[in-house]
Amino acid sequence: MTNVVVVGSQWGDEGKGKIVDWLSERADIVVRFQGGHNAGHTLVIDGVSYKLSLLPSGIVRPGKIAVIGNGVVLDPHALLAEIEKLGAQGVKVTPENLRVADNATLILSLHRELDGMREDAASNSGTKIGTTRRGIGPAYEDKVGRRAIRVMDLADMETLPGKVDRILTHHNALRRGLGEKEVSHEAIMQELTSVADRVLPFRETVWELLDKQRRKGARILFEGAQGSLLDIDHGTYPFVTSSNTVAGQASAGSGMGPGALGYILGITKAYTTRVGEGPFPTELKDEIGQFLGEKGHEFGTVTGRKRRCGWFDAALVRQSVATNGITGIALTKLDVLDGLDELKICVGYMLDGQQIDHLPASQGAQARVEPVYVTLEGWKESTVGARSWADLPAQAIKYVRQVEELIGAPVALLSTSPERDDTILVTDPFED
Ligand code: GDP
Ligand code: IMO
Ligand code: MG
């Protein structure tokens, strides 16, 4: 029996929500440890779809505790709106089943505005990141700059006004520089006091809760957001998100020591997608890319943007296996590849006439690399809804085996549709 960390091994949207939901049956606690409502995790249970951005995917299962850890940046309005939306779908969120770290950083309206202003300004110069405009980056900047307002501050009306002054000194200087209107102290105080009563009941000393539960033998499931190639250090910088998305962050972003993390499960799509700007060596701008996008319904859950699609990049995932310490993967969306005559897998790149086996760190080199492919035969049979290896065509099994070999990690779970139960279990990560 062990704890399990789920991370995305590509550029996000690998199907983390579906797999976390499936695994959460076996867990007692599900913890988010980074990111914010830039995430969009879709679960489909008996034909009903749930879209979660901030709440851990375990929230839909009765009897589980969902935790938002200190590593998350929390927009209180987004939290309250998501709780209401889930309530309308019959999922009750109360302080019984949701705990929010008292030391988590808050996203304020000024963060969202700054994110948008910067993206608008960068659009004109062709340098935008293509963020979700949720204020994620600016909120993390304030956290590291030691001027953030945190959940616990909502309960301390004596110190809050001074903290608001401090954050405004910084933001109003930026806003003046961008030619935008300044924000008043009263406006931010009003924004914070209007949500305090509804957010504070969820506050928790999360490190202590996790420590107690771990000692009692509870099974803890960590739910990563985004993907390893969007990691602030290990991703395709600067086209990344503003947090560490790799598995090590599960510890720092929750307060549970790294020795207790256990099995690291990398969620891996059977092809590659990315939303927003940035390098994407195996991107397909042809009819095959369009086929993958349409068949895989590759539209962003959060922004509705079309996701860029391409062949599976084993060189990138091999890198993620290393940077996360991935024990095994959950391979998702294999069914989307049904019907293609042949399939390509990227095994490395050509850079300035030399073959290399990993994506270089420099932005210029990342833009110049050309993928080196191996080609496999496709399969015509449908794998949609397959629930055992025996249901898979021989060529599909060959593809999976090739992926395992190239990335250097075994498949623990295989997903063949958005539905919770259309999942093949090879190795139970909690029992490994
Ligand atoms: P996440 O951000 O990693 O949780 O992934 P998203 O939920 O943003 O995107 C994954 C999409 O693929 C969702 O719409 C899922 O319902 C869907 N999905 C997950 N697994 C599978 C699968 O095995 N096959 C198919 N066809 N769709 C899947
Ligand atoms: P899930 O958890 C895919 C991308 C954005 C943009 C970059 C920076 O659903 O896999 P940000 O708003 O975070 O500053 O945007 O990161 N991005 C995601 N792409 N899936 C996500 O989350 C993402 N969260 C952020 O598109 O390129
Ligand atoms: Mg998503």
C-alpha cells in the first residue's frame, strides 16, 4: 500500500481528471498541489460530464476528502462558482469533504487583469504566451515576491489592510506603467471581505491533516495539473505555466515530505497536444492533425481554444519519466488512433545536422529541431471502450509496447474512452 502522485507527462490535457477519478475509488484523500483554475479536468461518469478546474477530481466521490494544498493559487470567486456549479449537478461540497490550505495564495482580480493586459500588449509584438488569462502567473509572482494575500489573511482584519497596501504599491506602479487605471485600497478590501465568510469555513492546516492521515494509514492521491513540458523549470520556457508541475512539487505544494509520495503515475496521451503558443516538434498541420483534433475532441476545457495536435513524442515523454521519477504511465486516448493507416512516433531530433535524443533547453534550438520518426502500421478495428488486453487488436498492442520501450516506463493503466470504467488495469499503483 502506498500513496500515488498523478502528473501530466506532456503539455497538459492528457486525461488526468479521468484517471484521478478512476483511482480515487481506492483513495481516502485527493490533493491538488499546484496550479489553479487554469486547469480543466473532465470526468465522465455514466454519461454525465463534470468539468473541474480548481476542485480535486476526487470531490465527486462520496466519503473522500478533497484538499487544495498550499502550492495552489486560489481565486476565491472561481472556487465559489465551481462549488455552486457542482451543487447544481448534485455534488455537495462542504467543509466535510473540502479543505483549503490556510497558507495557499489568493488570486485577486488585479492578477487576472494584469495577465490579460500583458497578453494583449504582447499580442501586438507577437510575443504572447497564450495564457489562460486567469491571473496564474501574476499571483505566483506575488507569492515569490512575498507580497501575496493568503487564505488565512481573510481571517485577520488587523493585518489585512497593511498587506493590501503592500500589494497595491507594486501593482499600481505596474498599472501606471501600462497606462492603466490604478486600483483603490477600498476596492481590494471589499473584494476580500465579500468572500471571506464563504471561504474561511474550508480552511485547514493541510500539512498536519496529511501527516495525521498518513500515520493512520490513509491512502493519499495527489492530482497534478498541467504537464511536465509546462513546468516552470523543465518545460518549454517561456511558453510554460508559472508553477512546478513535476511530481516533486506534490511534496512542497502540500506539506507532506517526499519520502511518503510513493508511486508516480505519468498520464500520457497516445498522441500529443498543446494549447497556446510555443514549440511543438511533432505538430501536424495537415489532415491527420485535423483528424486527431476532431476525433479526440481537442478543445480546451477552460478557454475553448482548439488544441494543436501531433504525433506521439517519445523523446519528450522519456524526459518527463526522468524529471518526475515516473514509475508507470496511464496511456490515454488510444482509441483516437483507430483507423489510421500508419502511426509515427518521434524518437529524437535533428538539430543543425546532428541527431540528438532530447529536446534542448534553448528557445532557439527548440524552434529549430526536426523530429526523427519510426513508423508503425495502424489498425482498423475499434478500441473504443475496450476493457481488457484481449479486446485490443495486435497492432494496437504493438504500438503500446513500442511506447513503453521508447519512454522507459511500463503502462499501468490504459484508457479507451472518456467513461470512467473504460479503463484497463495492468498494475494497481496503490498496491505496487
Ligand atoms: P486533463 O486536463 O489532463 O484532466 O485532461 P482534459 O480533461 O482537459 O482532456 C482530456 C479529454 O479527453 C477529456 O475530454 C476526457 O473526457 C477525454 N478522455 C480521457 N481519456 C480518454 C480516452 O481514453 N479516450 C477518449 N476518446 N477520450 C478520453
Ligand atoms: P490541465 O490541468 C493545457 C497552458 C496555457 C498556456 C500556458 C500558460 O487541464 O492539463 P497559464 O494560464 O497557466 O499562465 O498559461 O500553459 N496551460 C495549459 N495547457 N492544460 C492545462 O491544464 C493548462 N494550464 C495552462 O494554455 O500555454
Ligand atoms: Mg485539461
